[in-house]
Amino acid sequence: MLNLNEIHKPTTVQDALKFLQQPDTVALAGGTNLIAEQRRDVRAVVDLSGLGLAYIRESSGAIVLGAMTTLSALNDSPILRALANGVIAQAAHRSAASILRNQATLAGTIIAEPDGILAVALLALDAQVTLVGSETRQIAIENFWREGAAKSLVTEIAVPIKNPRAALHTVARTPSDQPIVGVIASAQIENQVARDVRIALGGVSETALRASAAEKILEGQTLNDAVIENAVGAMHASPLHPRGDYRGSAEYRREMAIVLTRRAVRELIT
């Protein structure tokens, strides 16, 4: 933001949207990614901290997370630590170093890092995103990445209180680094039989995605080594086309997605 001239600090979502219609103007949430980018095209920012969007609460069968809730708040939340083996809290912890978790926000993180482990957690738990623009609408998180949020603001994210069993596995260069690849498996387990199976992957595509072929094989089955290996084997033929970088080649990312899926699914029955 080398050419920044104006900072707007609205107190309502509608005022924020009006400011965002101006050219060369972007939203400022936690600012951790925006500041690091040092964009020359940004001349004004809209500070969203005054909109009252930092909260974690239960409502209508869901846990509702305000868009401006910090990663630290997600990590520390007793409500989230009790939901689905705490995978959202774990994901928030692994998304950034402690000094950044106090500033980085929920919405800012999933927008800047749509393939990151926090995005993976929300996808695995069937999260719904509320967007406010010319109208207010709620969409599934996978559709949010597909459709984008042009001329809209993310105000909150709702996670259904189904409370499945869930397991998170990642690989990173060091324990404090962001995951190179992350996998979260979730399912309702009764007598070793899996229902409502969801396996979400990160670090293998532009956005978090589901391992649909593996999910179909596991759905309704008694989970054992043979069934799990059959499901993992289906991933070899799945459309995983990761981009390699200095942290991990495309081949490495693909193979680790398969390895981590095996570990995560096995953990569901241990």
C-alpha cells in the first residue's frame, strides 16, 4: 500500500459497501496479508474493525463466527474446541504464527488463503458464508470460492452443530510454519460405520476441495483397513493438480494428500 491516501472507518456494513464502490479501494480486515503485499494500486482502505463483526455464538443449530473474529479468538474458543474434535480451533492455530493470530481475521484468512488449513476445516464441516451486498445471501463455502464475493462483504460464517468425529493432519517444514498440505476428515461414526463422510484437502489446488471419490467409497461402510485403502486408492485417479513451489513439488503435494487422508480417516475410528 505504497500509495495509500485515505482510510475510511465505517460503523455499518452498508456504509462500508458504499466506500468499497470507490476505485482503488479495498477492505482492511486484520491487514496481515494486505500490508505484506505492498500493493501500489491501493489508494484507500475501508477499515472493517468498527462493524461489530467479531463474535462466536450459537444460533439456530449452528455456531456462528463473525467475519472479523481473530484467529486467536478461534483458537481459544471453548465452543470451537468442543466441536468436531476441535478442528477449527486447531486450524486457526496452524494458520499463522502467534504474533499474527492476534491480528489476522477469519474472513481475511479464507479469502487470502482459500487453500489454507482454516478453509479446509470450514469445508470439512459444511460451513455456510453470509454475504451482504445488494442483498443478503448465504452460500456454501465451496460456492463462495467459486462465485467470489464481488461487491459484497462477508459478515459471518455458520458451522452446523452436527458435531461429527473429525481429524486434522498436516505436513509443514517446521511446527510453526503454515501447512504445505492439510487434510481434515469428518464423519458420524456409529459401530464403526461412517455416515455423512467429508474429506477436505488443502495445498493441492487453488482452493480447498473435497476428495469426493474417497468419500463415496467410505459412505455407509464399516471402516477398516481394507475399506480405507480402497478409498485412498481412488484418490490416485482423482483430479488433483497441485502447483509446486519452493515448499513442495506438485508430486510431493499430491502424495502427501493421499498419505494424510489415510491417517485422518484411520483416526476417525481410533
